[in-house]
Amino acid sequence: MTRIRRGYIARRRRTKIRLFASSFRGAHSRLTRTITQQKIRALVSAHRDRDRQKINFRRLWITRINAAIRERGVCYSYSRLISDLYKRQLLLNRKILAQIAISNRNCLYMISNEIIKEVGRKESTG
């Protein structure tokens, strides 16, 4: 009986995995079993860190807004600014507020002053 030559499907799969791990160091880019393990680890880390990145950016925006607001007035803080924004039903998210705080502080101060005035008027009348 003649020998059967193996197909190309397994080789194609391994080549695809090798292309994914071509930038890894050492055996992580050469041995098939190690490559598959490292590929799983890399994809798990990427998935986890996409969520972490969103959390980290939100923390950064909050820190920037809080620093800019506290620089102006001691009695005013980030949490009061956000609650006053919700009371006025202004749709400014934290990313935009942080960009305003960096690029144009006076604009942020004007926004916060208008909010303080408006909320103060509503509380005194209501």
C-alpha cells in the first residue's frame, strides 16, 4: 500500500497561528504548542485591557475636571459640578469637560458659574 500524503489544512492553520505570533520572542514564536498558549494569553489580555482602558480614561477625565474646578473655588468640587449639570439637564460628558478644562479654562469657569447661578435661583425659589 502506498503512503498517503497529509493534506494542507493543518499546515495552513499552523501557518496562520505562526503569523499571529511572529513578533513574539524565543519559543513563543517558534513552537506550535507554545504559540497557541501565548495566542490565548495575548487575546485574553487584549480583551481585559480594552475594558481597563475605558476605566482609566474616565478616571483621568474626572481628575482633570476636578483639578480645574478646585483651582478656581475652594467650596466647589467635581461632584457638585456633575450633580448641578444633571439638575440643569446639560448633556456634557466627562470627556468634553476634560478637553475644555485643558484647552480653555475660562470657558469651564463660565459654565460652572452659570450652573451655580441657575441652581441657586431654582433652590431659592423652589
